[in-house]
Amino acid sequence: MTSDASGSGAFVAVVGPSGSGKDSLIEFARQRLAESGEFTFVRRVVTRPADRAAEDHDSLSEQQFEALAQAGGLALHWHAHGLRYGLPRAIDEDIAAGRVVIANVSRQVIGEAVARYRRVMVATISATPDIIARRLAARGREDGQAIRQRLARQVDAAHPDVESWQIDNSGPLQDAGERFVGLLRQALVERV
């Protein structure tokens, strides 16, 4: 059952393992498409201090995050890796206005997104294990054991009610980025 926020726009859930380059692809597409006014690239709310070298996000304490969630200020929110993540409620207005909303999310909220919005697409970003391991090591947030554990996890974002895109980001960002931009433009054209 979709909410009144379903509108004619679309929600694009970008998922995939850490190190696959989700944020890099989203930034590539943002630079190419944001000026049109037809696309919204969501800045997440996270209970982690801001780190410009990693993801650019809004930081909240656990208490602030909980208060925002309880007040209905988040459209979607989830727990992952000991942190809380959320998307601001304002995305409902963007989707209702017919825009394509793009967000890096956990696959665990895809079902909620499907229940909330009429049009949901899932872009699963992947890369080869050696590329992912190098990217994770370069971040310096995890030791070798934690990286191996991440690589052992399988990401399955399949959902029967959504269109799914697979994007391999093992090569040049330009290649995967152009494919992603093309899919986002297609989502815009196919608006109801």
C-alpha cells in the first residue's frame, strides 16, 4: 500500500557492499543531473561524525536521531554497522512533485520503500572483491579481518515488486557513471 507521498516520481535505492563505489556513482550522477531540477540526491542523516573524506552526511547523536524519527522527520531509517541512518521526510514532497529521488540505502528498507512509494527501482552496485578490499583498506576504518568479513557477506537486494539494475563499478568510474546516469534518465522518462 503506497502512502500519499507516492506521487508520479520515483525512488531509486542504491545498494551494494561497502567499497563498491555507491557514493562515487551517486556523486557522478549528481554532478551530471542535479541542475535539471528533475532529480533529488538525498543527503543522509547518520549517527556518525561527519568525515568529508568519506560520505558527506548530516550527523546527529543517537538521541537527536531518535527524536527526529519519533517526530516523523524521517521517511525511511535503519540500523547498520552499529550506526543509525535515515532519509529526511522532504523526499516525500520530491516524489509527489514527480522528481526522481536517489539515495544510498540498506537493502533492509527496500520493502518499506515499496510500501511507501508507487515507483521504486533498485540499483545494485558491485565491484570485484579485490577492488572492494583495496577501497575499504584505503578508508582506514576497518582492519583486515573486518574487511574479509565484509567481503564474505552476500548482498541480495532482489524484491519482486521493483525494477532492478545491476551496475559493475570495477572499472573506470566514468563507465559505470554513464550507465547509472542513463538509467536515471530512463526512470525520469518513464514517470507516470
